[in-house]
Amino acid sequence: MPRLHMHVTDAAEAPLRVALHELRGRLEIPDHFPPTAQAEAESAARAPRIPAADGAVATEHTLEDATGLPLFTLDPPGSLDLDQAMFLSRRPAPPGAKGRGGYRVHYAIADIAAFVTPGGALDAEAHHRVTTLYFPDERVPLHPYVLSEGAASLLPDRDRPAVLWQLDLDADGALTGVSVRRALVRSRARLDYAGVQRVLDDDTAEEPLALLREIGQLREEREVARGAISLNVPEQEIVELDSRYTLEYRAPLPAHAWNAQISLLTGMAAAELMLASGTGILRTLPTAPDGSVARLRLTARALGVDWPHHTSYAALIRTLDPRRAAHAAFLQECTALLRGAGYTVFDGTAPAASEALHAAVAAPYAHATAPLRRLADRYTSELCLAASAGAAPPGWVRTALPALPREMELGTRRANQVERACVDLVEAALLRDRVGEIFEALVVEIQEQDPTHGTVHLYDPAVIGTVEAAPEGPALPLGHRIPVRLTEAEPGHHPVRFTPA
């Protein structure tokens, strides 16, 4: 069953952090960068070498100066690895033209290529790590902290080299123009989701922040019209309650979705640029087979989720409330339709439309906006810069393209393994002293081969675990609420297990 992202608050107990440290050891997660890679990063942090359009190397002093744009970042509180910064503005209708004006999105993406020399030790280590790995208590970065949380991060009030996108939209939020260039930028503010949501809700936000909701909602409307899928899966959070630690669900705020729409817009624009140029790397996802959708309908019926036959899957999930146990369980089951995502590279001939599609986005799409945390995005930036300038892509990019899909697949698989192991460990750690207790749970899945085995979703705390009835007993009642007894919870050894009580 798909798992959820989880994080630990500062109040989390020390033994849990020790167990997570031991988990990183068992999974052989690197705890430091090789000395040569670290040295390269520290040198680059002092003197970045920015690729120029003619293949030469520029410096921060020769970059276009875009520091006058009052950019802001929007991330979870305390984040320091800031990949993106934006400035949103209105575009008036051209003189003499009928109709309304539109919008302009300036979106700055961290220019990690200014700090990583192709073929160097730091580059090799990035290809080994592939992604930043997220543990509940800390992260294992793709690039050394001196870059990812320092010289390359779009921190406020610091001049930074960036890949600067200009995305022009009409009054309905449709993309009408795209340009990409390197520039020197300076963010003015580091904002967090709760604070942004608060000022948007009480209508005290001024432009450009107020436009985040306006543009985000227009892009959401276009997403609905495309038939795209937008899962609002809640996160699990460890919280302290009455001197004990428990798990609760945290539903994403609307500001999360509006911010994601800006990133999604950029990823779709990147895909179109690369397809038009004939060289690129796309994030692709095949359409889910009819059998998978039919099975999901059965799950919805079992969980009491009303899914009218005339309602599409994409439309249904927009009506669900992730704070309700049955809906949260169903949203997790929905992620099964998103399996099979991969990367498609091409150089010389663009793939057919069906092979270029990301089924969840309902359009071609590319990973483009997180180069500090994901390897492929560095290459997307270079390909889009070349396409926007009408130039050939750099040789080092074309050389690396064929191997990227396999590298990204392995890196994503490792990240998923980390996520599953972390959830199992944290749930077991928090329930270790409650073996024998009875909890109310929702049966969200049963095994076809053995309906006495399945998965339950506890109402409180927010835990998902295996349930095993006696072999001679009745089948588990899929979609029904039952009491279950915790029989096993050993951090690092056995995930949580239950039996019907």
C-alpha cells in the first residue's frame, strides 16, 4: 500500500532519532561527501563558473542583472534548500486591443550548473545520489550543504545566479509566451505556507502575493478542463500530546496547491520547449489500464466513497476531504494509478504524442524546478536555455542523456525504499509501548489470495498496518470499521501488526 510523507517535529523523542540514525546505517545511506567532491563544492561556492551560451564560462559580474525583480520564495518553515523564487504581475491588454489583460510569471530556478563541473567529482557524486533523501528527522542532500543551503540556494537578500523563466499568461491563465535565460537574482522574502494562507484568507495580501491565489485558481481550472489528476494526500506528522507522542494527519493548504501550479506550469512549458527543439528529457506516465480503474471503483464502494458512474476519476478526487479517514485511505489507494512513471529522453526526433504524455498531468511534462534536490532538473534547465536561445544543447548534456532514465529510476526506487522504511520504523517506535491495546480501525485492503489478511487504517493515531485474522476465521470486512488489537511493534525489526479484536 502506498505510504505517506512523514516528518518529525522538534519535540520528537531522542530514542526515535537514534533509531532513524541506525536505519540510515542499515540502508547504507551516505553520511558525508567524498573529500574531493566536498572540496569542489567549497571552491565553487566561492567562485561559481556560470556556463555561457557560446560554451565559454561567465561570472556573476557578466550575468544579466535581474536583481530588481522583487522575488519571493514559498517553502515549509525553516527550509534552506530553496530551488525556486517567483514574482507575479499583471499584464495590461495591448493598446487598442480588445479584451482583458493577462499575467506574467517570473520564476527563478537555482542554477546548480554554475557550481557543478561536468565530469568532476561533485558531478559523479550527484549521479550516484540522484535525489535528496528525506528522513523524518533530517535530509541527506543531493549536493553539499555549502551549495544546497548556501551559495546555490535562493536565500533572501543574497545575489544568486539563476535560470530565470518568464511565462506570460492570458486572462484565463493560458500560456501565451515563454522565455528562459540566465540572470543574477535576489529574493526579497522567504515565506511559508501557513503565513501565506493566513494573509490570503483575510484578504490582507498585496500584489504580487495576492496573485498567487488568482493565477493558481485559473491554472486549477485549466487542470480540471484537461482531465488531469491532482491528489490531495495528507501527510503524517509526529506530534507531542499530553507528554506522549502520536501521529496525526496534516492536510495540505490551498497555498500548497497554488504554489504547485506555478511549478507545474513551468514543467509543462519546459516539456513543450524541449519537444519543439528535438532534444529533451520528459517525465512520463502511461494511462492507467481500465482494470486498475475498475478495481479502484470497488475500493471506493467498500470505503463508502460515493463515485457516480458519470463522474471521472479526476473529478471525483477533487471532492474528497483528506481529513476524513475513509477519504484519506481512498486517496492513498488512488496513488496506485500513478505507478509506472519514468523518464523519456530523445535527441534528434521528438517522441510520439502518446509516448510524451504524463497521464496525471494530461499533457507533456518535465521535472524542471528542483535542481538542488533532483538530478534530472539540472539537465532540463540546460536544454531549455538552449531551446529558448535557438542554440544546440551543450555536449555534456547530450552525453549524459541516455543514462539519465536508469539513474533516475534507481534513485527514485531508493527514495521510495527510504520512505517505506521510515514510516514502518516511526509507527513501530510510537506504538512500541502499546502492544496489547485495542484501536478502532478501517479495513482498507484485503488480500485476494487470503481475505483473512489485509491492511487497516487506524482512526487515532494516524497509523496504517497489517491485520491478520485467524486462518479459519471469516474474511475481513473490507470498508468496515472494526476493533483491532496491536500484536507487534518493534522499531527496526517488525512493523506494526494487528489482529481483529
